[in-house]
Amino acid sequence: MKQFSPSLLVPPAPWEAFPGVDASGLGSLQGNLEHWWQHCWWPYWQSLTREQRQEWLQDPAHPEAWREYVQLQEAFAGDDTESPA
């Protein structure tokens, strides 16, 4: 039997989890979006290497407003949470 590993979980992209949210108008997060961000998305994001994060941020398949918002949140958080490459 395989053991459960949270590090193998990939949450849905923010625009998939919250299709009605316009990232270009986001300020501080509140409610369900804040909970999901703090407990699902951000732990996943922090588990990525610098290279994986850059690939994600440069992927044109991801809406530009969400790429910019993730980049902004990363800048606020600082680089001290990065996983080793």
C-alpha cells in the first residue's frame, strides 16, 4: 500500500478554482479564496523550485493577470521560502 504524500498533490490553478475572480482587481485575500491560497496554493507554490516557478510564471497558457498576482505575492513573501533546487 502506498503512503499518502501531500507533496504529490497539485491544486487546481487559481483561475480554475475561482473562475469568477478577476486577479487584476485583487488586493488582500479574504474568505474562501484566502483559505484556499494559504492552505492549498501557497504550500504547493513553495514546494516548487525556482526554475519551476519561473516556468509557471512564463507559461502563456496561464492568464497574465494571475501570473502577475502570483509574482506579486511571491515578492511580498520574499525568497526565504524557496525550496532547494
